[in-house]
Amino acid sequence: MKKVLTVTMDGIRYPDYRKARNEMQELVRAQKNVERFFAEEKENTEKTQTR
């Protein structure tokens, strides 16, 4: 079954696109948080090993 785009006087709305974009933004945000967490853990580990 094909998806139908909703057309209004304002232009075209893309509900599926917006939903997918928002999900992707959440995933990217979570990935960045995990990267920051592990970077902090690595820094803390390196600091304790050099002492």
C-alpha cells in the first residue's frame, strides 16, 4: 500500500518523514551521550593509572 502525502494551502506535510526524523534525532542524541560517557570513563581510568 502506498503512503499518501497530505497537501494543504501551506504546502506539503510529511508526517512519516517527521516521525522518522525525530526518531533519528533521538538515536543520534543517545549515541552522543554514550560516547561522552565512555570518553569520561576513559579519562578517569587514564588519570588513575598515571598516578
